[in-house]
Amino acid sequence: MKDPIIQLSSLTKSYGETKAVDTLNLSIYPGEIFGLLGPNGAGKTTSILMMLGLTEPSSGTAYVCGHDATRNPIAVKRKVGYLPDNVGFYPEMTALENLGLIAELNGQPKPQARRKAQEMLQTVGLEKEMQKKTAAFSRGMKQRLGLAEVLIKTPEVAILDEPTLGIDPKGVDEFLELIKRLSKEQNLTVLLSSHHLHQVQRVCDRVGIFVGGKLLVEGSIDNLAHELQQKEGVTTVIVLENNSGNSKRFEGPLKELPGLRALSQYGHSIELKTEQDATAEAVRILVQHGADIVSVQRSDYALDHIYNMYFENSKR
């Protein structure tokens, strides 16, 4: 496996007796999209600021692109692009002028800066808006322009802090697809901080669930779902037609299911909890014993189930 491009070791930030970030250990690898998922106030932005060298940790280290972010923040900033949740531009300047100025500030000569700005505006889908003043830009357009600002320095890492906040659903879809495409085409490592579960699930290779300043768990969604299934089992709810009679009569045959943990019935519904997925076998048994089935629902541990499980456990 490649060496991590972001390596956080026991990273901690305290304000008095309050720990905004508590002993954060995390490795993010080149080319992946990592989702830092948690509610507002969980410590996500504080963690990002420490990675960028914009705030000093109370203890621990943050290495980004091989540099200690606390001791050498300038070297980190040269290799990392940062898109905050509310990006600002000069409102009376056009998108091209804003982006060209940013390119110049990053050391590019003026003619080259303008060409690079035009290229980046095309990359993020704003080529038709490049001569429009940013005062007239929608929130979604400003975020696209912000992404162009991130990309214009050709970073190794892009850190996006709540980048879809306030964007309409269509704009969110387009922005997320843009992130996926750019990460793949440019081998760009992306750290996406968000509290929107479905957005993180759509684009991220791995996720970390961050609550109360602590990283509770991290991994691919498939691996986290498998771990949760091993722990919690698989729940299947089967609803029967009214003419199927008393559902109690199916209790005996269903108790023969392999790995059955629990069986409960309420009205015309039967709920099964099993070690592994036994949905098909349960349906087969019921049909063989004369049941008419209306619906079958199996628990698939999507990110919302995983998040809620860890979030609820963290409050106990």
C-alpha cells in the first residue's frame, strides 16, 4: 500500500477543558476520496484547520504531503487546495478576473495566469459565465468557482469543507459528479467534510464518522456495513395477506432457519433477526406453508444506519 498523503497522529485541540478534537488518528491515501462525516460542531473544521497549519494543535501531529502542518504550513499550502463552506470573491470582478488574480498570487505570470484561469473555468463548467461579475453568481456557481480556485494551483490534495451547503439538489448532483471525475482524472486526493450522509455515500471511497471530537470508526461503507451486520445481524420484515390466517402458525417452521436470533410477530407482519441473510429461505418456508406474501423488507446497512448506530452509541 502507498504511504499516506495525510497522516494524523493523536491530533488533539483543546479550548480550556473542552476538547474540540480528541486524539484523532487517521491515514488518507493518494487518489482516494475520504468523507469526514459528522454533525455540526463535531470538530471537523477544527481538524481541517490543523491540517492546513491555520491553528496549532494542543498535542499530536498532522503530516500533509510529507510536511508537518504546524512547523511548515507554507509547504502544505503549496500542495493543498482548500474550499471552505463559504467562499468569497471580489463581487465587482468577473469570474475570469477573480481566478486570474488568484493564479497570479500563486506565482504565475499574467498571460499564463489568464490561460490557466480559462482552462479551470472550463473544467468546472463555468466557461459561459467567465465574463460575468461574481456578484451575480448563485451559491452553486460560487462553489464551482471555488473549486476552480482550488484546482488552479494543481494541488495534490483538495480539502472541501461542507462544499454543497446551500446548493439546490441539481447543483449538488453536478458538483459531486465533478468531484468524482476530477479525482479520477487527476489522481487528486479529496477530503470531503460533510454532515450530509447520502452525499458522502455517493462519492467517497472511505468514510470516518466523527462525533464529539472523536473519530468513532473509519473504513469503506461496504466494510462498515459488514462489521455492523456481523454485530447486529440481519433484520427481515415480511408482511402477509390478511387471508393467510394467524401468523403464529408459521412460527414453528421459521424457527428452523439457520442462525435465527429472534422472531417476533405483530398483526400480519413477521420480523426475523438472523446471523446472515436468510430472507430467501424465510420466504420459501412461508410459501410452502401456504402464506400469501404482500411485501418483504430486508435491512441493508446503508450509511445512515451505520451513522445512527455509532452516533447513538456515542451518547450512552
